[in-house]
Amino acid sequence: MTSVYCVARFKAKPGKAVALQAALKELISDTHREEGCLLYQLTEEIPYEGANGESWDCVFVEHWASREVFDAHCDQPYIKDYFEQVAPSLVDEADVRLYRPVD
């Protein structure tokens, strides 16, 4: 069974960055209790001179024991509620990507 990494990036609607960060923080404690959650860290970008591309307000860096436990995480009621009820009023753009280790 191969572990998976997820990078979930969120750009807030204008004036909503603080509220977005607060809403995402609400997901952390429940997620840390999920079986197979190895890392679930909310981060914010540190601008630097050589950066290319867009800036994202909040980025989750996640490590899961397998794709199956990641999929189970996505099916949790509190995650579904965030994406269906909370995110539409706070998030302008989201980008969620999965990665696997290269041997």
C-alpha cells in the first residue's frame, strides 16, 4: 500500500482571507483523529523574491497512509460540509492535487 500526499491550495475571495483561514483551522482536530492521517498541516505562503506564479492564501500539506484513507477523509461529513456550505462564500479558487512518492 502506497501512501499519498495532498496539496490543497485555497485563494480567498477579496477580504475573506482571515475568515478562510479560520474555517480551515476548524477542520484540523477532527482530521488528526482520522485513521491513516500522517500529516495535515495548514500553511500560509511566505513571499520571496524569486517566486513565480500566483499567491495562495492557505495551503494544506497532507500525508495519508493510502489513497483509500484519503478518499475516506474526503467523504467525512465535516469535509463535505466545508466544501458544500462554507467554501462557496469564502473561496475564490481552489486547487487540490494528489501525489505519490517516487521510488
